[in-house]
Amino acid sequence: MINLYESIKDNSSYRKIEVNELLFAEYTCMQDETRLGIWSDKNYFAFIQSGKKVWKSIQQEYVAEEGEILFIKKGANLTHQFFDGDFCAIFVFIPDDFITSFLKKNYISSKGFTDLSNQDSVIRIAGNQLLDNYGQSIRAFLLLPDQPDELLLKLKFEELLLSLVTSRENKILINYFHSLTENREFQFKQVMEENYAYNLSLEQYARLCHMSLSSFKRAFRNYFHSAPASWLKEKRLELAHKKLINSNLAVNQVAFECGFEDVSHFIRVFKQKFHHTPFQYRQKFAAEPAIAV
């Protein structure tokens, strides 16, 4: 999978402004880019300027068009671009520690914090004139010949967070911000449950959890009472069997959407667990009632 943050940061063709790990960028892609697996260890906002793109989480698809805003948590997604025009968006990358520092600095209360166990990895932002103006102001910054003062840029990132946490329309996002101050086990499990279906390495999962690989493996066994590889395989196979029953996706697409890079490997491990190949399994249970994902 492509690390979106690093690919933009290292690509000189994108207009961008960096302040430590904070990043503003104008992201464009041409019509020849279609389906793509991406991940980022930084959260990011996507202010859609033109075109249309899909971010697909484990739970559902989010179609984003011109004028809309998405917040994508650190982690992975599958994306799909439509062929009716080029795509352009302003991406604003903000790491966890900047958000938590902002909440503490501004004494933002966690009163009203709710359970996030069913929250998705993509959040649609309720737009307003203030956010529209913010997106345009970032684009103006990106067109400047010289980079603005670092303090001014940090304030610009804080401006976005402040406009959101003082809004009554984006409670789900605010709840997520507060979840970043919760205990490590809660955050760890949230990352894994939202990202198990993607072909990430253990090192990449560890980065998402802000841990070294050895610390990640210890924490995983402590929280899930299983080795990471075994847990991931079981979760992916369970998701695959639901997709086979509830969708018309080709077997190779099911494999891709469940984190199996090699289709023949997917077929082999699926048969070991369910005693049928994916194709046979779909045929056998085609008449059975649908299983909820």
C-alpha cells in the first residue's frame, strides 16, 4: 500500500507547506488513476476542490465530490476515482499529538464523550461557510512564492481544529479527537479493528499505534491474547466469507478488499478454514440468508 503522507511529502510536483509533521498539500491525480490502496500514520482532512473520489473503509464507501470535506483517521483505505474528470483536493495532515496538545492547551472539555466502538475510520464533515473559507485560504497560502512564518502556519492548523470543536455539527469528529486522550488499550484496539482488512506490515501497524515493533507485539498479545498474524488472518477470512455471500465481487477483488495480496494464497487459507474454495463456498451458500457485515 502507498503511504499517502510520505508520497506527497517527497513529491516535488505537489504544492505543499510543511511544519514539522504538519502538512498542507494540494493533491491532484489524473483520470488514469483508478483503484488504489493507501495508508497514512497521520490523520488528514480532504477538502475536495474538483472531481469525485471514493474512500472505502471496512464498513462502507464514502463518495466525496466538489465542495465536500472528509476526515480520514490515521490508517488505511481503498480509494477509487471516477473517470468523468481529474481530481483535486486540499489535504491537511495532522498527527495525533498535535490534536491532543491542542485539546489540553485550549482546555477543551471531554464532557459528552461517547462510545466509539462502532465509529468508522472515515468521517464526513458537516460543511459551512467558515470551513469553505478555510479551504480557500489554504489554497491561497499554497500559491504564495515564499513559505509563511512557522508560527502563523501552526495557528492555521489550530484554526481548523478550533472551528470544528466549537461546532455542534461535528460531534462524531469531536468524540474521535477526545478518544486520542483515552487509555492506550482503547486506542490500540480501535486502530486494529478499523485496519485489519488492509495489507499492512506489522511495522506499519506498529507505527499507527505509535510503538516499536517489539512493543506492538507485546501489547497485541496482552490485549487480544493472540499473535498478530493469527488474529489478522482470522479477521480477514471472516470478512471474506461475508463478502462472498453478500456481494457479487470477483474472488480476486474479495481477496484484495480483505488484505490478501496473493489470490492463490487467499484461496488456499480460505479452503483450510471453510473446507471449500471461495468460489465453491459462494455457490454452496448462495441461497442462504444474507449475513450482516
